[in-house]
Amino acid sequence: MSRFFNAINTHLRRDLAAYRAIVDSTMVLGKRWKDTAETVIIGGGCVGVSLAYHLAKAGQKDVVLLEKSELTAGSTWHAAGLTTYYHPGINLKKVHYHSIKLYESLEAETGQAVGFHQPGSIRIASTPVRVDELKYQMARTHWHPTPQWLITPEKIKELFPLLNMDKVLAGLYNPGDGHIDPYSLTMALAAGARMYGAQIYNPALVSGLTPTSDGKWDVQTPYGTIRANRIVNATGFWAREVGQQIGFEHPTIPVHHQYVVTATVPEVKALKAELPVIRDLEGSYYLRQERDGLLFGPYEREEKMVLQDSWVRDGVPPGFGKELFESDLDRIMHHVEMAMEMVPVLKNADIINIVSGPITYTPDLLPMVGPHQGARSYWTAIGFGYGVIHAGGIGKFLSDWIVTGEPPYDLIECDPNRYGKWTTVPYMLGYPKEERFAGRPTNRTSGVYELLKGKASMGFHAGWEQPHWFYKPGDNVGYKPSFRRTNWFGPVGRECKLVMEKVGVIDLTPFGKFMVKGKDSHKLLDRLFANTMPKDNTIHNYSLWMEEEVVEGAYDVDISNVTEDIGVLGVAGPKARDVLQKLTQEDMSDASFKFLHCKPIQLGGDMAAVYQAIMAAGEDEGIDNFGTYAMSSLRLEKGFRGWGAEMNCDTNPLEAGLDYFIKLNKHADFIGKAALQEIKAKGLKRKLSYITMDTDDVDPEGNETIWLNGKVVGNTTSGAYSYTTQQSLAFAYLPVELCSVGQKVEVEMLGRKYPAMVVQEPLVLTEPTRTRLQKKSKA
């Protein structure tokens, strides 16, 4: 019997040894190694760790985060940690809001202190234009939950008694703003991520990324390979290197950012409450209390800003993680002097530390967030110049998108696909319609750019140069931004009159253009189109999720983006047909060439030659150029909806008044059909309305707050001055009970509430409708 038990024990010891060997082989960095994952997040800064926390908390299994050195290495650890509800963007306000609400509760949830201070913040306006800026932002805030008020100099002095009030005119106050310790925040998020089941490995360098045929990724590390359903690049200033592993050149730019920390300041130490953070808009710096001293840092102007361009060319030096750059106080002395003038106690403060570290910007200063075209299951969360305040909200935004398959709200301004191969050089770096000029033009110029560039104020659209408005002798030319009507107001009216009465030409080359070929083309498009499939030679406009649907539906099609291959000229106005008829034997009459139809005709030559031929042919008709500002006014007059304004991910086609273009009874199960049927059955709570208003020297642009009887009831989506009817007009979302023609409301602009009224759309009929009514009237 004893021999029997000895034999069993021998086998058990062998099995236990084998089991321990297996366990040891799967243990990496003190944790069990996972060779498969639902999501692999690359990068252990506050953004990446926040995403891991939110995914795990949402219930996603097998969330893995890989960090090449240690958590917070890169830009997070040395950040000033500012937090604010404020953002000039509409939905980025939601990102900031979600971040702050998370940070307020994170310590209680995880047991990890985060060092969150919420003394509020004040944006200081010291010129009349800056006061207009504050009013402009207030008009875009009331319909959001963001707490924000315009306050007087007296209130500013009460909140920040150490200010020199000589130049202070007004302030924008956000209670609940403040600052947080970036290291503690990241560690609390990491604790939460682990608590909900995420696995964090560091140091774990990603040495290779290989896509698989089924849309997954093999993520190579020194410890083995992880097969991931998706990967997320959250690597901060290493984003370019990670992108290059799969063929992308992400346009992220490492920039030197400096801030200064002082020793104890007696006047600060004597205060009974922590000072609010201030941001001096004219001085272009922020300042906050740091213990009993002060911390302040500049937002440097372009000519002073130092780019770490060697990293763009050659990559980040191996091993760089928690290092800093050499400080350069002389470079920011202009800001230091302005800060000393505004906060005089700084003059006698001793500087104990100057921090100069890398932060990352994109060319338009907004991050790149979401799935990236051209590589299945590859997501980005990069380009954060203000990662601490974005981290919580972006983690939630991306987590919701990944888990549900749809973004929780529209954040198209952060779409990583807004950049392309045209972003070959960092064209570096508010007002409405503000333009940035450095690094322009890119290689995205149309065939008529050289002919037009000296005649117009050029705008920048997805890398393209496109005329905003055209100069004439006597015009006040140049780029002169303002919150009120400025130098382009008169010339744009001239262009609208041209198009309404004669004929104008506009460069529309930036419009996206796709070629769809293959035996399943009709089937695919019928799945994408909410309308019935168009007949030959007709024109329809759609939003497409082409690449995803082709893969998921296994369609036999070939899709190519031909935007850069095809130039587009718009010829518009009552005499447009007459001009084109001179250039072709094809019948261009209304009977033969109907509205919303297309017809191939041969004009010959390249785009520039065609443009010159059209201009020559239209000389007797008074032909001339017009730009996108005039087009915007004209499309609003005719009641045409705009993508990104009236139509976006936060609206649905029924409330946008697009019922005419949706055929719910079509046989094909188009994308969104079931959702629209459900929305229709439940009924709408709001609808798009068309409003006119009485204004003076300011016009609506979109996103202004709408009031009724002292309460916020809606918001505008886009607006302009109607030169044809001589009044301001806008589209606006209002509750259905306020959408009746004749309903009066108020629209807030620059601190005033202007009377407005819902009217029947459109103010101006389309040219074919006008022609038809004229013929009927004559008959």
C-alpha cells in the first residue's frame, strides 16, 4: 500500500513541477502573460491608462496596456496638471466635463489620492476685443452643463486679490476648475483599471505590429506576442514611431513647453483660500497657486516656440522617458514681464524650478481620436497638448465607441483621418473664421490655385487652399478677423448678388470624391443609401462608412478616393447655362439638363484651361469669381442643410427635416433603417427650424444659445447674413412645440439677446423653382 501511495506522490510531484514550469513561463513582470486580448493599448500616460480603466469598468474582458518604461513617462509626469471645464469647441466641452466629474470621484472609487484642487479659474480680458471673445464663448455655453459666467472686475478682485486691476475689463469664471497631480491621477486610474480586470505590463516595449488577415493584430514584445482584436496608439510623442510600424506618418509635433515654480510668496501664504487659476489672454500665460508659491507658464507665440524637429526626422532618442530639456528663461521673458505686471508679487518671488519638457501638438492643436482609415482595428488617441484635462473624457468617449460600436457624440474635429499624405511638413500654427498660415500651401492645391491666389483671401480646408472671398479695387484687403462684421462683409454681398443675378464660378475641388467599382457596387450602395438608388446621370449626396461595410459585408467592390485626381468648378447663377452652352454642342437647356442631374461634356484641357475658357465665354454675361463665404450665405437662404452643422452624429435625419431623402419602405436594409423606424414610432422631441433675427453689426455663425422667457430652449447650428433678403438667418434646433412659423425666441450673441422668429423655409427658392414659378405666372 505504501508503495502505491509513494508512486502517486511521485506522479503528483512531477505534475506539480510541470505545472510550476508552465506557470513560470506565463509569468511576465510578476503577472500572468496574456497572449490574446480584446484591446491592447500602447502607452502608459494618463490618456492610455484612462482608456484601460474605462474599458475594464465597462466590462470588456482581456484589456491589456503596454508601457515601454514606466507609467507617466513622456509628457504626463511633468505636466502642470491644469483642469478646466472651458473649451471653445462644442463637444470638447463634454470631454472636459466628463474628466472633471471623474476626477472628483476617483479617489473614493479607487482609494488612491489624486491631489485634485478646485479653486476655479478666471480668463482675464484686458481689451475690448477680448471682452467680445468672452461674450462670444458665453453664447456657446448656456446650452451645455458647463458652469461658466462672465464676471466684473470687482468680482475678479474678490476672487484673486493679488491682481493689478489697472487693465482688467472682465473675466470668464469657471467654478470647479483647478489642477490635479498628473502622477497621482495616472496611478489612481491604473489602480481602477486593475481593480476592474485590466492587465498593465511595464516595461514592455512594442517592437512590432503585424496585421492578420481577419482584421486582428499581432503585437510583438520582448516577452512574446499578443493577438489583439484591436490596438490603440496612445503613445504621446512616440506616436510617430508606433504609426511608422504600420506605414503611417502621424503629424504629431513635439514642442518644448516651460513653466516656472516659485518659492513661498508671503502674500500667497497669508491667504485664507486657494487662488483661482488665471489665464491672461493678452499676456498668453496661465498662473496658479503651488503650495504657498506660484506656478506660471506661457503659451508661446509661433516665432518663439521651439520644436523638437530632430524627433520628427530621426525619432525620439532611445531611453528618453522622464528626462527634461534645458530651460531657457530668456525665451519666455516677455510673458514673465506681463505676468509680473498683472500679479505684482511675482516681482519679488524667488524661482526654485523651471520645468522644460516635451508636449505634443498636431497642426491644428486638436488630438487625433478614433479608428484610423487604412488599417483595420487600428485606433489612435494621440496629439494631446492638454492630455490631463482630456484624459478622463477621452477615455470614456473611446471606451463607449469601442464597446457599443458608435461614438457617444460627435467629435469629428478630432477625427484622425482629417490628415493625410499632404501633411508632409509641420505647418504650425479664437477668432471665428480664424486662419493659420505657416507651412501653407501644402501639396493640396487645385488646378486654378495659381490663377486665384493673388485675387482672394484663401481658406484652408482639409489641406486644400480654397478662396473665401475675392478682392476688388478699393476693398480693404487681407485677413482681418473679428467677432463682428469685418472687411469681407461687403465683398461677400457683392458675390452673392453676382450669383443671384448673373453667373459666378467657384473652386470646389476639396469636395470628397469616391470611385466605386465591382459587381457588388449596386448592392453596397443600396446598403449605404437611405434613399432609393439613383438613376443614371443623377446626383445624390450621402455620408458613407464604405471601408467598414465592404469588409463586414464581404462585398466584391473596389473603392478608391479620387479627391486629389479630379478638380471641381461650380458654375452658378441664372446665366450659367448660357455660358456653358457656348462651350459645348450638348443641349444645356433646363428641359435637357435638369436640376440634380449630371451630364458628361468635353471642354478640353486641364482645370486651369477649362476655368479660363469658362471665364472667357461668360464675359458678356458678367461672369466673375465667388468664394465659400458667399456659398455659405446662399445655401442658408435656400434652406440647404450642411454636414457637420445641421447634420452630424448628434442629430438624426428626421429631426433635421430630411424625410424627403429617406425611403423607409425601400427593400434594402440600409444602415440605420431600424433606428429611424424606431425614432419615427416614438416621435420627435426637437426639430430643425429656420429663423430670422434683428441684428446690428453681428451675425449668427452657429452654436449660439436660444432663449425663451429667460430659459435656454435650443441652439443654432449655422447662420449668416442673407444679402438677398437683407437680414440675419440661421438654422436652429428647437423643441417641437416651439417650431411653428411665427414663434418668437431670442438668440444670444456677444452678450446680447437678439429677437428672432421661426419662418417658413426657404427664404430664397432654388433657380429651377423660381424659373418654373415665373413661367407659370406669365402663363
